[in-house]
Amino acid sequence: MNYLFFSLYTLCSFIIYLIAFPFLILFSFKKKYRESIPARFFLWKNRSLKPYGIWFHSCSFGEAKAIKPLVDLLPQETLRMSSTTHTGFDAINAYTKESRYLPFEPLLFPWLKPQKVLVVMEAEFWYLLFALAKRRGAKTLLINARMSDRSFPKYQKIGWLYRQIFKQIDEVYAQTVLDKERLESLGAKNVMVTGNIKLSKLPEATKALQKPSRLVVCGASTHEGEEEIILQAFAALKKEHPEAVLLLVPRHPERFDKVARMMEDVANEKKYTMQRYSHNEVLESDMVLVDTLGELVNMYTISDIVILGGAFEPIGGHNAAEAAQFGCKIISGKHYFNQKDIFDAIEGIAVVEASNLSRRLLQYDLLKETKIKHRTDISPIVKSLKDVL
């Protein structure tokens, strides 16, 4: 370990923490952060994880769901989990009660207990997280590692930092050969290409829904700015196909009410019927706001066409395989840079400019049913984890 870098980094993180402290107090009163900020930055009701387990850290809801194939293959009593977002925390809490919000880096000193392994998903490059875990005896793994075309130049500019981070990581499991090359150029060692873990085992439906006897369009995992263009495209489709139904599923629950108001305005203007799924699970209306977490896969099972969000704005895209496993016709925007390997593994996705969405939806008969061409082998990761048990 480079002790000079370790000391300087720790000092800087403490200074940043002290400067941000008053702002964190203010933000902690916001509904969105009322639980996460006190836990992460003040250790409020955030006791340490039990020691000597297999500790998974994942940021978002999607990442937390993606680790399930690994979780299912390990003894439940060994599981330790952390996340940084509210939705991510809800997902990991379903795996084990040994689930916590990850504290901000300088607070890891008193909080972090020795573990057998630390497993970090994708791009959570926290230096002190890896350094302290390794220093206290953990084998450190970075899985599903990626380095997108967009982010790689930014990482190169501060390559000196990432070379120090990768010194603390024992094994890296990359999504693609290109990711491997980029990660190695930043100092990663023991890099193996395993593919995207999100393709190893896809989430299954949790309930059987009655499909409306009409054309069903699902606007899936949408972000700010995407609902408007989907609603416009749906209105154009509705003129040609009055029987069409829209299921709209925003990515973040804190936006449910805003999207509901948007849909109500369209419904009033166009004389459509509209309902919130949380109020009525019988899909009877022209438009349905799916405002309940964990229902997206169930919606895919009854959808004819999926307009996949996260790519009509420069977000990076979302996991198209979850819909493709049911053969849905999929339309995506062009900004899917975080999901490129998954898109490459799927046959039939239509990628369009946001301005062309209405026209492409009207031509839905020409869309192909999607098909997953290959899956991911996670056995090398499983072997590495079981070697320490």
C-alpha cells in the first residue's frame, strides 16, 4: 500500500466531509434522502455489518437485482450487503437483514469490520472502501466491470487515482474484451472477461397478469424528458389504433406523482381513461401508471411492444434482456452506452432518434420480436467466492 497516498486521500475525504456537512443536514430533510443521508453520512441507525461474511456492494436497484444469481448460490448466513440508494437498499434488504447503506468514505474507518470477501458491482470506485476492506483481511473483487466510450476518457485524465484504486482490487471480472483492455490500461490486474452478469439469470415474473385483449405498449424504466415523447408517440398510435393500451413505468419512485399529473393532463385532453396501478391492478384503462416497484418484469409478460427508457436521454440505457426474454418488440433510443454488450447480445432491437419515435411506433408491424443470442457464465466468480468459504 502507498501509505503517503492513503494518508493524503483520507485527509482530503475528511475535509470534503466537513465542508459538505451543513449541506448534508439540509438535504437530509428532503423526502428522497430522508433515510439514506442520515445513514450514509451520520451513521444514523446504521450499525456495522457482522464480520467474516461475503460482502456485496451495489449502487442501484438494477445492480442489486443483478447480483441475485450469485446470492442464490451462496449460504444465506454468509451474506452481507450494502447500497447507496434507497431503491438499491430495498432490493438488498430482501436478500438478508445484514443489509446497510454504505457510509461515506471517512466514516468507514470505525464502521467497516473484517470480511472474507468484498464484491463490488460495475463502477463503484471508492478507494477507501477497497483499501480498508483489503487491509482488514478481505479478498477484493470488482465484478461486471465496465468502461464505456463516454466515461473512459474521463477516467484516463485522472488515471493516477485509478491506478491506486486498482492496486487494492485482487480480481476484476469485465463485461467485454474492450472493457478488459481499458481497465488494464488504468492499472487493473487479474482481469477476466465473463460477460454481463445481468445476462446470467434474468428476473422472472412474480405473478400471472391477465393481458388486455388489445395492443399493449410498455414505456419501461423512463426518466425525466422521456415520458413526454412516449406520451406523444402513444397519442399518434392511438389515432390509428384506438384499442392500444400504454403501461408507463418510471424508473424512480420519487417521480411517480409528477408522471401521474402528466398522464392525467394527456388523458383529459385526449379523452383517454387513466389509472394508477397501485390503486387498481385490473388493467382496464387506456393508460396505466405502474407506480409499484418490482412490477416491470410482470408488465413485460403482457407487452407487445416495449419502449425502453434511459436511452432517449443521455442516461446510458437499461437492461433490454429482461424484456427480450419474452420476445417483446423493443424500441430504444441511441444513448445506451452503459448497456452496449447487452444490446449486442440481443437480436431485433430497433434503435431510433427520439424525434422518430412516433413514426417507428406507428410501424410496429415491421418490428422484429427480440431474441437473446447468448447468456453469461458466472462460474469463475462463484468459484472465487467459494474458495474463501
